[in-house]
Amino acid sequence: MIKRFSTLYVGHIELEQCGLAGVPADSRRYPNRRLTETFDTAVALAEVTDALGYETLWLAEHHFQHEGYECIPNIPLLAVDLAHRTRRVKIGCAFNIVPTWHPLRLAEDYATADILTGGRVVFGVGRGFHSREVETFGNPMLDGEANRALFEEQVEIILKAFREESFAHRGQHYTLPPEVPYRGYDLKEITLVPRPTHQPVEVWQPIVSGSARSLDFMARHGIKGVISSTAESVVERWLQDYQAAAGRHGRTLALGEDVILGFRMSLDDTPARAIERARPYFEEHAKFMAPLGMLRYSEEHVSAVAARQAQSPTGATLENGVRNRSWLCGPPADVVAYLKSLEARYPGLEHVMIAWALGTPRELMIEQLTRFAKEVMPAFG
């Protein structure tokens, strides 16, 4: 039964001339005073979601984006500030790009944020998809298998650091602690200081390609999944695959359990009006994300994501996104009816996340959050 609602803000600033006919994505360049707008928007969204009863405001970590699309480089640091401006809303990491970190620094930063916010930061991990950010930090992105191997080892280290009083790790990329003398003895184990005080740490990871290896890794470590803005035929397959992977590792889950389903959304009195309001931002999102191979609005898109192939910005239409339910556009009553149908189809599903495309203005996001909270959320839980 659906009873938890959250939203995602990936960190875009106010973008002018959105859409395919607007400013080309690679031509956008903003001064620092504009790029810092993302923090004002994060504060505004945190205050609104806190007041309206959302469970979590999810934020995305990215780096070096002078284009203004994703401008939050450190979620735990921002989360501490937002938690002290609000009363109850959680701040979610969607996601910490693990290959841009040393795993123990990320573990320390999260643990510190966990303590300072009283447990209101939700941990999330991702492999990344921007070569500019991951490769600039000295780790592989272009080599997908090397990226995956590094990520998996890093996450294993983080989980050891969270869960164990002291630990050692010997792997392909890391020897922790190094075998060095320290104050008269040979170093054999190390302790994360501080460790999170809210245990066990809940960990979330995006399901992007639905590969068997990825789902098996998540299931083995008890990591929960986020499926966002993905065609519903793919969603159904991935939910079944995630459930099966959990079963192979001794966890019996109802279909949809331990998974967040995310949708991009536009609410208005008619589907046509909702589509037209969202269209320029849908196109802006496609214009930026398609060359990175990160659209999942169709089976063909998902195949391209898995193969790390660029997609065409004009190959996706908002109307098709509405048909395949990666986008929900229309009156709130229609959204309620669709989410009710998901409850019947996926009995373990509890958590739905709503989001908007890159470039959606702050005031429009706030308007939509408000209407969703007043006209959709009361029908659930």
C-alpha cells in the first residue's frame, strides 16, 4: 500500500529559453553567482516539502556543470543545513557518486551528517554517468566494467565502515588500513570515527539498466532500489527481477517492496494543458540527457542505457512518455487512479517519488508540490 511520498530536485538553476528550439545545452554557461541559485531553490523546496508532509526531499550529486543543470556537489553538507532549517523532512542522497569519492571520506561525511541531523539524511549510492566528473576525479567512467568493479568495492568498504566496530579490507583497489607501523604497533584494523548512530543505515541505489549483476549486488548487500521515470513495461520486469534477486539471497519480498517508483509529473485540469505546461522542460531535459544515454522512456531507450549509447534528443516525445507512464500528466484524480492501480499490481509498493524535468522553474515546482500534496496524497495511507 502506498503511504510514503517524496520528491527529487537534481539541482538545476532557473534556465531561460528551455526546449529544443532554445539555447543549446552545450552553449549554456553561467557565472558563479547564478550557479549558486541551486542552494536557494533547495532551501525553498525543503521548507515546502517539510510543511506539506512529504517524507523525503531527494537531491542529486554532480560536479563541474557550468551549464546549470545539476549543481549540487556535496549532498551531506547541504543536508545538514537543510535539516536545521526544517522540522521533519528527510534529505535523501540520490545519489552520492561513489567513484568521485574516497569511500572512507564519504562514509565519514555521511556519518557526521547522520549525527548532526538526528538521522534525517538518507544514504544513496550511484556509479555516475558523466565522464567529465568521474574521470576528472581520477577514476574510470568510460570503461564501464572498471567503473562497476571500483564502485562495488567502494560500497563494500563503506558498508563495512558503517556496520563494524573495526575492520580491514584487502581488495583490487584498496588496502585498508595500509600495513604501516603506528605508535609502536603494526596497523591491522581501522575504525570509522564517527560511525552513524542511526543503525542499520538504509542504503538506496538507482536501478538504471536492470542488469542481473547489479540487482544481485544490491540484494547481497540489502540495498534498496529506485526506479525513476522509466516505461512501465520495464518497471514491471525490473520489479520482478529485484524480487527474485532478493529471494536468492534469503529475503522474501512482496512485489514492489523495498523499491521507490519515481515519475515525472505535470498536474493541470486536463491532460492537454498538463502536457503543454511540461513540454519545454521535457525537451530541455531530453536535450541535455539524451547524448549521455540516460533517457528510459521506452524499451529502446533502456537498451541504449545498458549499452552506454547516446540517444537522440528528438527521439522521445512527451506524449509517448505519458502513454508509457514514465510521465504522469493530467488532473490529480487521474494520478490518484493510476497510483491506486499500482497498489493493486504491486502489493509491496509503499513509496512513490515525484519529480520534474531539468529547467522547471522553482515556482512551478512549488505549485505542483502543493497541488499534489493537497489533491493526491490524502487518497493514500
